[in-house]
Amino acid sequence: MITIEEVKAFLDQFNIKAEVFGIVFRDDRPKNRKALVQLGLTQLQREVIVKSLLPQDYVEGPVIDVLNQKGEMWVFGKDVKGQEVYIKITLGYENGQTICISFHIAERPLTYPFK
């Protein structure tokens, strides 16, 4: 079982790396693009939301990224304009950008172990 301290350590590492290398958003995925329109968000607002994730927003992870092979994925949820948003992030490759694989309205209710 993951601890809240491990989630905090991951988020700290993610945010430090994001400040240095930035975040790549998978806008090639239609539901991620659609979420920006549905929520009325700019790309900058989306980045601020991802960088503001807290350990209490944790849903699941780490999960091995078998498809993209970019390391461990972590899932978070965040209330954005009254909608529950599903956010999946990874540190990406060493010395490279962090990656936001998913940022879209949750397709099912999320469970938050630390709320």
C-alpha cells in the first residue's frame, strides 16, 4: 500500500522536473483536447492545475506504463469548475520533460485514499 509520504515525494519530484524541463501534454488524444473545451480552460490553466496537485488528490499508482514505456504512471483527480477531472502523469524519461498522459473529465467516480 502506498503512503501519503510516497505520493508527496513523487509530486515534489514531478514539480521540480516540470520546472526544469516542462510538461508535455498528450493533446493527440481526443478526450484530452475535448476536456479543455468542455472545461473552458487554456493550456496554461491546465498546467497550473497539474502543478497544484496535492497528495490528497491521489487516486492510484504507481502503475507501470506498458504501452508507452515511459516509466511509472500516477493517477490523480481534481475538481475543476465542478467537474471531476482524471489526471494521469509520469516523470517521463531521464533528463526530459514530464508527461501528462490524461487530463479529461472522469469517466467514472474516482476513489481518493487520502481524503
